[in-house]
Amino acid sequence: MSKRILFIAQHRPQRSPSQRFRFEQYLTFLEKAGYRCDFSYLINGKDDKVFYKPGNLISKLKILLKSYYKRLEDIATLSPDTIVFVQREAFMTGSVFFEKNVKKAGAKLIFDFDDSIWLQNVSDANRYLKFLKNPGKTRKVIDLADRVVAGNQYLADFAAKTNKHVSIIPTTIDTDAYQRVSRPQNDAVVIGWSGSITTIQHFEYAIPFLKRIKEEYGDRVKIKVIGDANYSNEALDVKGIAWNEADELKELSEFDIGIMPLPDDEWAKGKCGLKGLQYMALEIPTIMSPVGVNSEIIQHGENGMLASSHEEWYGAIKQLIEDAEKRIALGKKGRETVISEYSVQANANKYLNLFEELS
């Protein structure tokens, strides 16, 4: 009889980048290795349209109640031969009732996280529900876990303060599937950013130097923002487009230069470089802020570029606009880096070993 892994997360399959790039793309691999993989999530497509928009308090409370009963159902399925893999959190409040019940059932608990989620971070649409959150929850789950998986060294150092069984597995890209899509020739150089509604403020850090670039180059450059269809910036001639899985590779493949600006703060230090890795996997020359793991991913001038100040960002973008050969060279080296260090293929056995330790 195959060993059971119960994957616990908030969102339906293919909805959340954190889930997609940290465990969903390994499910088939694990099943082929003899594991039965079950996936339990809380927020379906209908709930999604309510939960992340302002208001709708009664509907949101109904979602919370439904989610609570869903987790009770999950607990009822547990046995000592179950491995439970919790990605970020099992429940959307500060409660750790689920994780405690995993331990009571004698099941093994793996906790995976890829952000500084011990900091208070609530979407604008749910600010009034902030009281339900508990920043100390992350530490409690780490303490309960049999194994902790961190997306980078900064997160691992936090977890290792109270749990000695901490592994680092980076956020990864399936480079067999992640291939650049051919596109029509475009006279303009496309500078692109991809993210979400909750991270659009990181793009706004780039506005001062992108305005300078736009003023200098005019129609010779185009700025593209993926992830928030409601976002616009008249000065940059930008109208955001919504992310959807079916068009992801096509839309990203239009980038000539990919940017990942970040503030140098505690939340950003915990990020795992996903945007940059996506660009690099598609041979898009990438510029990142040297914050957290970004400085490990990028060797400046070899497989991408790092930029801190607005002046450095302006200079790096200008250099890549002017030098098409450099764009090609950095893009190729970037993909090589992802294949060798940050791909599913390079990290699959790390996941397999993790589960075999607990089997």
C-alpha cells in the first residue's frame, strides 16, 4: 500500500504561484515514486471572487466557517502513516487547531514557507479582519512540525531558532514546460514586470526610473505589467493585464527585459525570487534588486543584473535597451542557471528524500 501525503493549502490547483512552484509541479513525480498524493484546499473559484474584494463580510464569514469544517474533514482522514504537507498555513486565521490535531493523530507534519509570513500581512480588501490573524502562528507551526522546508537561507535561519530539522528547497521552475513562445517582431523594447494585485506596490518602486527611460526613449520602449488588470499609469502608458495560466508563457515571452524591484525590508528579504526565475527560465535578461536570495540567484553581468539605487536601475535598463547582443547572452546564461540550480529536475530528489525520511 502506497504511503499517503496530504497536501494542505489555501487555493485550488494552479491558482497560487506559491503553491504552483513549490509543490504542485512535484505531485506526478511523487506519485510515480509510489506515494498517494491528496490535495485539500479551502478557497474555490467562486469564493475567490468574494474573499479578495472589499466588503461582503457575511459571505466571508461563511467561507471561514466552511473552511473550518473542511479542515475537520481532513483531520478525520488522518492516520499514523499519513504525511501532512502544509504550505504556508492550513487555515486563514491565527489558529493552529489543524496542526495540533495532525500531531494528535500521530501523522507526520511538514511545514513549507516561502515568505516572511511571521510578519503581519493582510490584503487591503480584508484589513478589517486583521484581528483574526496572529503573527506568532508561524513560530507555533514551526515548533510543531517534524520537518520544515524553507525557500531560502533567510527563512531557514528563522525556522532553525526552534526547529533543528530545517531544509532549504528553492522555489523552482519546470524548465521542460517553461519554454519561450515565439512572438512577432516588435520595434519597441518591452520592459516587463509580472506579479499580483498584492505585490503591485513593488512595481511602483520602479516608476521614477521607468519614467526617465520612457522620457528618453519614447515609443522605442514599451512597459508591460501582468497581474493586476485594474492597474494603470498614464505617464508610462501602462494598462495592466490580468494573469491567467493559459496565457502566462505567451505574455511573459513578449518581455525583452524582465524587472524585479524590491524594497530592502524584512518582508522582501524572505522572498524567493520567483518573478526573476520565471524571466530567466524563458531566456529573458533579468534585473533584480539585490535583496535576499536575489543576490544568490544573480551573478551581476554574467546571468543577469543587480541594481539598488534608481540611478543603477536606470543605467542597467539603458544598457540592455542599447545592447541586443547582451540581452541575448544574459538571457541564455539565466536559463542555464535555472536549469542547473532552480529547476524541478534539479530539486525533485530533495523532495523525495524529505518524504522518505518520514516514511
